[in-house]
Amino acid sequence: MLGIYVHIPFCESKCNYCAFASFVQKKEIQKKYFKFLIDEINNFNLASDSIVDSIFIGGGTPSCVDVCYIETIMSAIKNKFKILKDAEITIEANPNSLNLEKLKIYRKLGINRLSIGVQSLNNNQLKKIGRMHNKKQVFDALKFAKKAGFENINCDFLLGLENSNYFKIKNMLRKIKNKVTHFSCYMLQVENGTLLEKMCKEKKIVLPDEDKTVKIYEKISNYLQKKKFFRYEISNFAKEGYQCLHNIKYWRRDNYLGFGLSAHSLFNNKRWANASIFDDYFKNKKPYEELLTNQQIIEEIIMLGLRCEIGFNKKQILDLGYDIEKNENFNNLINKNILIEKGDIIKTNPKYYGVSNYIISSIL
């Protein structure tokens, strides 16, 4: 099975923390971009006979562009690829750019999963990080989504915002947990070159330290799991049967194709990326294209597996030439119960998800 990702790099405004390939652009650039994007899909030759079981339209903010572009994208994919009848098809959206009419059109196009960038239900926090929506628009969007027929709905939240604590975040999640099937809870990262970095340096915003944010994350994880939102990846929690199939492809290293600005692809252990600058993308320049070595594959299997509930199979990496049992750090982590061994499967002890980066780097 094959996954398809389509990147729409346009936003109504740039969030203060955003380091992704997203831009506020005029309609003329959008028109040129979507024409090139459709040509990219139409002209793609590899794997056109593969069956697609997941499509993810991300960004940027896909919901901020004219719905006709979404229609054109879906039409191009359906004409080019074989789509599984019950394929998971996701679109990312912001609350302020959703309405009932638009959501009904999405459903008619076959889109059956909605991922809403909520981040917070505190209007002051939203304003401080440059979000354009408010608390009321979040609840309006969820109401419209239900009316349009969406049952599979994710909401993104940021942990580590100014003036945040466990009780405030738990109260936010409590208010909408019965309206959604999935939560993605990310720890806020201050990326280089962002407005948020500048604000932090100038003391215009004061964020909690990393240790406090990790503790908040651990408590939120426990709360969500008590409410039957199963944690299947460090930042992702889903009701039974509502895990994001597309993201699981990334973590399992399944085949997926990326179309659009800065999109990445992995097919039969070959990885490539599109340019992240419009001029280079329009010239079809590829920043890199490589056939992964065994060493790279091993590292990806370990890194991605330890972020997920599924873990990784030590026999799989042994077949690739690496006996992890000869790694002293690995054995120490097993002995300390930081890593859990069940047969050939190695998993991170959920108690230590908050320091997973340290665990992974100590093995690699």
C-alpha cells in the first residue's frame, strides 16, 4: 500500500513559532503553484499502479485556499492512482478558515479525516503565538465538522506556552474530548529564525523551562489515556481504531510519495525531496535524492520505532548487519527498564517518553 502527501504552503499569516515551508502569498503565486503541483502529480511515473490507502493534504493551511484547488488535487490523484475504497484522506485546517459549506465539499470529495490546528483554547495565548483564530471559532469548527459528516477529527495542541500548566491544559482537552477522536500534543520548540525566538530573546514572551513542560506532557499523557485516548506515538493519542494511518506509514517506513513544495518521499528505500523555495520548485530542482544505505535504514528503524508504541524488531536490524545486543548503552537501558524487551521487539518504557531524544541518541 502507498501513502500520498500533498503540501499546500499557503497561510493567512505566519505563526510566530512556525519554521515550516509556509508563506503568505498573493493569488497569482497560488495559481501558478497549483498548476505546477497538478503537473507534478500528472507526470509522475513511479508506482502509479500501487494502491493508495492514505492521502494527507497538509501545509501550511490547506483550508485557507479556494476549495477549487482541493477539488483539482483530489481529481488528479484519483486519475493517476488506484485509491482504496475506504482510504484515509486527511486535510489540515485552521478553525477560522472553516465553514459548513466548505466542509461539506471536502466530504463530497472523499476527505474523511480532519486535522484542526487548535494549539490552545486561551485567547491570550493564541494571540501571543500569532494564531488568527479564537476559542469560539474552535467550537464553531467542531460543530460544522459534525454537521458535514466528519467522524474522524484530530485537534493539535501545543504544550509549553506562556502561562500554561497541567490543570489549564487538561481543562481545555476536557471541553472537547467528546467531540474528537484524536489529539496531537506537541511540546513547543523555539526554532531558529522564528519570530518566537526573537520574542524570547527580547523577553516579550516567557516560556516554561523544558523540565516543567516534560512534566506537563507526562501528566497530560496519563489524563488522555484514562479517557481512552490510546498513545500510539509520543505526541499522538487516539480512540480505538482512529490512529492516523498516514503518519503510521512514516514511522513504519512504508512507501509514501510527497508532492508540492518541500515534500519528501520514500519508495523502496530511496528517499528524495522537493525544493523548499518556489523558484527552485518551479525549476524542478531536487535538494537531494539518495538510495539509503543499510546504516541509514538501521538508524531510521531504531529512531522511529522507539517513538512509537510498536517499537522496533531487533532481528530486522540484525538482518541488516547490526547486532544491537553488542551496544553497551542499549544493554544498560534494558537493565534499567528504560527500554522494554519482549521477544525480538524493543520499545521505550512509556514512563520515559519525555526524554526519548536522549534515549535514541545514546543508542545511535
